[in-house]
Amino acid sequence: MVEEKKIWKKCTEELSKVLSEKEMRTWINPLAVKYSESGIKLLAPNKFMKDEIEKKFMEQIMVVVGQVGTNMDVSLNVESIVKPEKTVEVPRGFRTNLNKDMNFDTFVEGKSNQLAKAACLSVINEPGMFNPLYIYGGVGLGKTHLLHSIGNQLDKENKRVVYLHSEKFVQNMVTALRNSQMDEFKKFYRNLDVLLIDDIQFFAGKERSQEEFFHTFNALFEYKKQVVLTCDKYPKEITGLEDRIKSRLVWGMNVCIDPPDLETRVAILQSKSDALGSPISTEVAFFLAKNINSNVRELEGNLRRVVATSRFKKCDITLEFTKETLADLLSLNQRMITIEQIQKVTANYYKTRVSDMLSSKRDKKITLPRHMAMALCKDLTNNSLPSIGDGFGGRDHTTVLHANKKIIKLKNEDSQIAQDYINIVHILNNG
Ligand code: ADP
Ligand code: MG
């Protein structure tokens, strides 16, 4: 029989014959071991690892323990959480990489980003509650803005918080590797209160970085430190990211940011134009919001263009002036989304026919798609109400108005319909 202290060592040797090097490195080597009256106590660094090991390897571990000639019991627990080293003062030269302009005050809330913002606020009030908080959505929808908002707020509260784009994280790691400073690298991250990492889709395919990130990230969880991540996709959809990381990501809270609806786009434009010192009229704001419906970055870019041109030419920002300034963009947009396209996509989405949508049929299966399509035409195209009415089998403009009101009401009352609206806009924008 093997001497007690060496049992686990022997077991790992046996396990390494049946498990891959990677499995050993990820799951088995991090286990600590204690021997007691009741048997061998294995200690996983966190609950996540414990659960995974239980599922995947526990049986093999038992077999191996039996093989090395002991009839000791094996148990698997989570190592009691080590108290973080008392974080003293924030060291000199400590960089948070935060952009002061991106904060909660400058973030305009709307239906599309409400949940994400609420989750960010709860992270500030109760760090560690959702860990990790994972914010995902298309480009230019405010993910980076929210990360900085969290960071700025926590920075005010003297928390150690760092914002990093995932590419920068990888760069820092490569530098640390090259200078044999991996220990300092790890220590730095593990001593943070909150780590904000942007655009983690960049980790996809970078094995070594994924591994280091995973360990850093687990260590932060251990210490109950908050991690907030953003990505352009839901974890399961990221290709080239290891499964164990994906499953870890879905553990905390996942919130999606959708493209802003018309009202929110208008509110964003008004807030940004005020901030630029050139407030625009509601008329101009609506015009811009209707014509630029993809994302906030574009909305902002075009607003800046209008404001800059107006200063340069010393003109007021009237509707005419705005149309002129953005003429190239507008003609492009008009080519892009038409009444016919909206009808086609909406009919398809609801599995009905365009001809029914244009007919006088009134059963519910057809009225919802019809109202939805009309509302979308009002929101997304430049057509007047009468011409939208015309496009729907010669209906009156009041019918279009009614349909639009109806959809606004339904979107507020029925989350499925709100989601339908978002989905159809998405299909229209992305083909
Ligand atoms: P993402 O990281 O999702 O690609 P960003 O956070 O970089 O998007 O947002 C793009 C631009 O739009 C930034 O200038 C940001 O400040 C602005 N922005 C996005 N959402 C909002 C919002 N809800 N309110 C105010 N500004 C916003
Ligand atoms: Mg971003």
C-alpha cells in the first residue's frame, strides 16, 4: 500500500494516463488535497470547477483511488474562500483606462437598453451579485459606454477597477510572458475589485490567452470580485471559444442590448446635440432618427457631421439644411428600405402573405402583421402617411396613424410583440 501522503500523487500519475494533458492541467492539477479520518478530501478552487469535475471525472478518480490500493473514501468540496489580501491604497501609476465622458449621466435609457443598464447598476450596488455580468449586442449600441459607466462610478467610490479591451489584455499578457512576469501579471488582476473586459469575441481562437483569462477570471470569482464582460454575441454563438469558458460565461447574468427604437433615438440625438452645444429641433431629431436606424454610433456620427457643417457654413440646423447635408446618406437609405421590403419581410416573419396584408381581410392573423408593417414603414422610411396608406392597398392615412399607435401600445404591453418589432428591424437592416 502506498504511503498516505503520496496517495494523491500516485492517483494523478494514473489519471494522466487516461486523461489528456489539457484535462489534467485544467481540472485535476488545480485540486488541493487533504487527508482525514473520513478519507481523501479533494478541494476544488470554486463551485464551478467542483461541479464540472463531479460530472466529468469523479468516477475515474474513484476508480484510480481504488487502483492505487486504498479503500479510502473520496470527497470533493469547494475550498473555503480565501480572504482577499487587504487592498491597500491604489498604487501610483495605476491606470483605470476609463473614459470620463462615458457615464450613466450621458447614457440615454430606452426600452432597448433598460435591462442592461439596470444590471449594471445592480453590479455597482451589490458587486458580485451577478458574476460575471455579460452584456452582448451588435456594434454601436452602447456596450462600451456601459462598461465605462460602471468603471467611472466605482472609481469615484475608490474601488480598484480597470477597463481593458480584450486585445489589450492579450497584449499585456504577451508582454508579461516575454519578460517572465506572469506572476505579477496574475497578481495585478487578482488584486482588483472589478475587472471590465470589452469585446471578448477577440479571445476566440487565442488558446493561451483564453486559458490565462479563464484562470484570472476564476480567481476573481473566488474572491467574489466582480467581472463584467461585453461581446457581440451570446456566449454559445462565439466560435473558437472553449466550451468550459462558454459555460462559465452563462453562469452569471446575460443581458442583451437591442437597437434603439425611434423614441430612444430621438432622445439620444437631443441629449447629444445639447452636449455639443447645438441643440436641434424635435423636427430635425425625428428626421435623423427615422433615417438612421442602425445604431447609436452612426446616429452620433451623422449628428456631428450636421453640427460641424452648420458651424462651418454658419447656418442654422433646419430640416432643409439637415437633408442637404446628409443627402448622400439619405439616398442610400431610401434605396435600402422600402415599403415593399417591409411588407415582404413582415409577412414572411408572421408566415402570412403580402397580398393578404394588402387585402381588406380583418382577422387577427392578418391585422397584426399589417399594423406592424405600417408602423415599421412610418418608423423606418421617409414616406408620408398618405403614401404609406397608398402602399397598403389604398388605405387612408388615419389608418396608418391608428396602426402605429396600436403597435406602440402593444409593444408596451406585450414583450413578444416588442421583440417581433426588434427582430423585423434587425432582418431589414441586415438582409
Ligand atoms: P458598442 O460598444 O456597443 O459597440 P459604444 O458603447 O461604443 O457601442 O457606443 C457607440 C457610441 O454611441 C458611443 O459614442 C456611445 O457613447 C454612444 N451611445 C451608445 N448608446 C448610448 C446611449 N444609450 N446613450 C447615449 N450614448 C450612447
Ligand atoms: Mg464597444
